[in-house]
Amino acid sequence: MAEKDIDKLLAMTDSKYRLSVVTAKRALQLRSGAPSVLPVEQRVRTRNLVTQAMRELATGQLTVGTDLMDETRFHQDYVRQRQAQLQAQLNAERERERE
């Protein structure tokens, strides 16, 4: 993470602990497939999701505790999406077996 943004990020939270928790949660969301709010050119430069999460928070487009997606809802959406993918694969395999 660029040192220039760390002071801005710390000002957005009440402690270093909360900043690290929020950053970790956002990195997990990104890893699970949540869309990034960063422009494409900034996403390409780093594959480190923690750095990407910190950059997203530094833009101000996501704010601590407000615009971050609810974890329970995100997990439920992810499970539904994964189940739909698995069902589509199963249906495709059944179609191949019929042929």
C-alpha cells in the first residue's frame, strides 16, 4: 500500500484495528467476486487484493461501515450464484449423456 494514503485511511476509522478488519473483509469480498470500484488501469497494476481493497477505501467511493456490502447478504448471493453455476454444469452433463 502506498504510504501516502495510510493517513487518509486511518482518519476514516477509529483505530488501526478497525482499518485492518475492514480492509481484510473487503479483500475477501473482492476474492469472492465482488466488483471493484477502481478504474481498470489501477486494478491491473496490482494483484494483491489487500492493496486493492485499501486503494478502494482511499478513493472514498466505499466508506467504512456504510457502502461495504453486508457480509451475510454477500455470502448468500455468492452461494446462490455458485449453486446456479453447479446446476448449469450438471444440466450440461445430463444433456451430453442423453446425446
